[in-house]
Amino acid sequence: MAPEPRAWVVRGGSKGESDSLFLEKNLVGIGFPEWGDLTAVTSREAMKERALQALPHAKEASAFNYAAQAWAFRGRIQQGDLVVVPLKNTQRVALGRVVGDYQYVADGLGVLHHTRSVEWLRRGVPRTVIGKDLLYSIGAFSTVVQVQRNDAAWRFSVLAGSPDAEDPGERAGATPKPVSAAESTDEAELADAATESGFDVEAYVADRITARIRERFDGHRLAELVGAVLEAEGFTVQVSPPGADAGVDILAGRGLFGMDSPRVVVQVKSEPKPVSDTVVSQLHGAIRRNDADQGLLVAMGGITKPAEQQLIGQKFHVAVWDSERLQRAIFDNYEALPADIKADIPLRRTWILAD
């Protein structure tokens, strides 16, 4: 009986520099240029020896942490396993299935020298549909790490199966699968490597704020939040009451009566999934009917590819705010927001050295 697929995070660099290459070439990879071809390395202990050779000036513990990641990529990831790539410069995650064995690229593919072929199942899963526990699990800066807690492999497989899927959470009665002593050692060493590599605090904080907004400002209340942000920006705002709104959640304009340009029609969508091109068409119609200058679509889960296509050439006519862009607007205007909103999104500015 074939083992159940596992789920692995493979990062495209600390700044996401290889993310686009992963998607374009249908692969995932790691750099490790000093390590040479790892095809003949067939055990964890042999990989540790290779680490000491490749990193002669590194501390032994650090070299062994890198060895844990290299061995996971070379020897533990199997065809059929799921691969999770947090796309660093977006609020999205790519999900794929490993379909190839380890390959060494002597001359390098970009900065990559070690690759695995991948069939991408979904290239842009919004982080808003992924549970907070899974988001935390994929937050380590480690280049390669297994995600196994909280029924992770099954939950990612559900997300990979349909563009309309949302994280189903843990299965009732799910129990951890037994692992061999060797696998247990591998996982412990990989966990140590992830701990040493650090944690993507920025992404974690953004995910927590997004979750808070979804919890406290679901449905019509999100329109009230967006209206408050626009008022803080200097607009005179009219928020439509709950119910049918004919594609208009907010009317905003400048001047004493809100009639001066730019006059903006705003459509707000709180659902975590990307909204379709139908919503974009509705917004275009609402702009015309209300003699507005511009439109703003606030979509917590972003927009679909067809919607993106419809907006080509509309940069100066329609703006889109996803959860990340809404957060920036909140940060920029936080001090001017009403007290009840600040009570529901309590934020504190913290400056840290960006090493």
C-alpha cells in the first residue's frame, strides 16, 4: 500500500526571488551551489558528511541544519507529495504535486542547482482561505520544511483540488500517523533547521490582522470599515444600508457635499475567495449609472484571472484593494479612524531593525 502523500514547504528564496521561476518552469528547487551533485547521497548521515565538506567554516550544528533541509529535498520528498510555495510578494500560495525525482543542474537555473519537477494544481490560493494554524506552520524561513501538524497534507490537498475550495479544518477523529525511528529523527532535525532559520514575522502579523478583520468586519460591516478609511482620507462618504445595493456599497466624493471629483463608486466583497469578472462588470455599470469618475473594488480574497483580464487598461479607472492593500490603508489612517473600529482592530506600531 502506497504511503499517504506528505506536504512540504519549499521557499523560492528569502525575498521570493525564485517564485516566478518555480511557476514558469514547473519545478521547485534549492540553491546550495557548494554541495555539488547529491544524486549519490543516499542517507541522512552521508548528507551530514557532505554538509561538513561544503561548509567547512560553519558551526557543526548549523551545517547539520542545512543537511536536514538538503536531505529532505534530495531523499525524503517523494513523487506524489504536495508542495506548498508561499509566494513572498503576494498574498497567495502555490500548491503543486511532485512528479519528478531529484535532478542536479550543474550550471544552475537562476540560483537553483537542485530541482524537483512539479505539476502545479493551483498557482494562486489566497491566504485568506487557509486556516490560521496552517499559515503559522508555513511561516518558517527554512528553505525546505515538512508541514504535518493539524492534518496539513489532507487540508492542502482539498485546497489544491478546486478553485472554490476553502480550508476544511482538521478531520474529526484524525490521528497522527505513526512514523519510524528514522523518520522521527529526520523530522526532529528538520524542525531544528526551521527554528534556526527564523520565522516570517511580517507575513504572520499580516495574516493575523486579516483574520481579525474577517472576524469582526464580515459582510456589510466591512463596507463600514472601508467607508471609515475613505473618510479618514478626506472623502465625504455615503455607505449603502444592508441588503440589495445594485453594485454600490459606498459612494465617495470630495468637497462639502461629496459631489466634487474624484467621485468614486465602491464595491466591497468580504468573502475569502477571489471574486469573479461578473463583479467587475457590475462595478463598471455602477460607475456609469452614478456618473462617477472612478471605481474601487475591495475584495478580501483578491480577484480571479478573468477579472484581472477585464481590468487590463483600466488602471486609472478602477482600483482593486485585496486584504494586503486594505491593511496598508488602515495603517496609513489608523489614528483618524473611529474609536469603535480601533477597538476591534487594536494595533500598535513597532519599529525593528530590518536585518
